[in-house]
Amino acid sequence: MAYIKLLNEELPGIVGLLNYRPETAKPLTLLAETLLRGPSTLTSGEREIIAASVSWWNNCHFCHTSHAAAAVAHYQCDLGLIDEIKKGLPNTEVSDKLRALLHVAHQVQRSGREVTEADIAQARELGATDQEIHDTVLIAAAFCMFNRYVDGLGTWAPQSREAYKEMGERMAYVGYGKS
Amino acid sequence: MAHIELYNDLPGIRGLMAYRPETEAPLNFLAETLLRDDNNSLSRGERELIGTYVSYLNDCFFCQNVHGAMAGHYLGCNIDQIDRIKQDFKTAELDGKMKALLAIAASVQKGGKNVTVDQVEEARNNGATDVEVHDTVLIAAAFCMFNRYVDGLATWAPTDRQFYVNRAPQRAVEGYQSSVYK
């Protein structure tokens, strides 16, 4: 049960909140769509991994599992990626550039002030462009918002990762804020 | 200097917004809706105060001064009065509802799971509606984004705090979107 009386208590996580307040749903879904599916030299799969990792570090089960499921849909891999993300992708083949960007994202998750010149230099050395660094910082920051929104209002979330498979496919193939 | 080459010398989030117009649009749309939309039972000043307080807790100089000046403009307070609220809102001259909402905002700043049922109950007992609790949580969460964006890319900020106070009246009239470049 959420802390406030939602219009439809069956809708989990942010879905119930977006339905409750359409005025704020519009900019929030436009932001998610732009950050995760808009023009960028980072693939949507890479951006969903950043989003899911930050959500895991913020201990937000709904956002972690749903965005990891979206990454699964983009990569067309199995749901094991959801748990891999929790562990820092030890057994997944990802570029060194993405690993360096995930480190920047982790610093942002702690605080914007934690990001050092050395963190940025390392990402650049491993091939990240300025715009990719920009987008990584903003995606990480945005999920520090989404995670707090979802948990700060005490929304409920399905437990099992299988429950997020379809949701992830819709996020990946249809997009955010689209019916 | 910012961590990336912005090709402009605008301070804080304005430099980032000019750098990346694709993300500027939804970010300003969000700020406008949360802070300036008049179809809201929290006043603009109250909402700016929530943003100011969270920016203070996140130690973001640019955001706490921009929004502190906006809150001061709407609420008729000077910098010193806004500073006193940031340092100890519990003893400040604010009504019970605002104090309860700022306590919720402080919990959101730490992490969403820090908000308690008791805090929400306290806000309700002081007259807060569910929509007001919702908006408080979302504003506090949004500033945890804006602050990280501004500091995570190491943007520069004018150190003279009067700069922000001087800009507030025009920003209040024209809004955030049109304040990016001027």
C-alpha cells in the first residue's frame, strides 16, 4: 500500500504514480523516453544498464528489475542479466567504455560532488565522448529521482523477475509514456 | 571548469541545457510543472523552498542559490531569512504543514526508503493533502537529480549571491525555459 491513496492500487511502482498525477506524468515520461530511447551514441541497451545499475545501488527493486528487463529485451538475452547487473556484470561481455561510464554513474549516485577529474579522464581514455559522459551523468541523476519518487511514496512492486519480462519488452520496443 | 567542453560560458544547469537541447526540453518542462504551474495548492514559494532545502542538503551551491532567491522572491524573505530556514526549519517561522513537508523532503534526500508512514501522518495532521505529499516527494526527488546533474559535471557558479537575487524577479515572470540564455 502506497502512503497516499492512489486511483488504482493495482498498478505497481511508478505506474500507479503516473496514473495518479497526469500533470507530472507528462514531463517524467518524456524525460525517460528522451534519456533512454532518444538520439544518443550510447545504445538503448547500454543506457538501460546504467539506469538499472543506479536503481540497484539505490535499493529500488521496481526500477532495477524493470529497467534490467528492458535491457534484456534490447539485448535479447535471458533474464539472468537482471542478477548480473546486481553483481556489477562479472560474467557479461560489455565494453570497457561502458564499465568506465558505470563507474561515473556510481559516483553520481553517491553525490554529484563525488565525480572526479580522474573518473572522467578514465572514461575518455576508454573511448567515451563528452556527450556520452553528459548523458551518463544525467541518466544516473534522473534515476536518483525516479528511485526516490517510487520508494518515497511507498509503492508496491512485484517480487519475481519473471513478472517484469513483458514490462521490459514494452519499455524497450514501445517506449515510455506511450499506450 | 566543467568536466566536458560545453561551448558556452553559461553557469550551472543553464550551460548544460544549452549544450544538449534534446534533454533541456523535458527537464525544463518538469521544472515548470513542479515549480510554476498555478494549478497547485502549494504556493510557488513553498515549492521553491522545498527545492532550496534539498539543494542545501545536497550541498549544491548553484541550485540552492537560484531556488533560494526564487523562494525569497515569492515569500518576501531576504537571503539571511532563507539561510536560517535551511539551517533549522524546525524553529523557523513556518506553519506546521510546511515543517512536516520539509521533514519528508529531508528523508527523500537521504533515500526514498527513509520516508516513514509517521512522517506522512504528521503532514496529514497538519492539513497536507495527498497531492501535496506527492508533490513534495517528487520535488525533493527531482532536486536530487538536478543537483547531481549540475555538480556531477562540475559546472561553474557565480559566487556573488546577489547575482541570483537580482535574477529572481525576471525568472519568476518569464519561467525557467526562457531563462536559459538570458
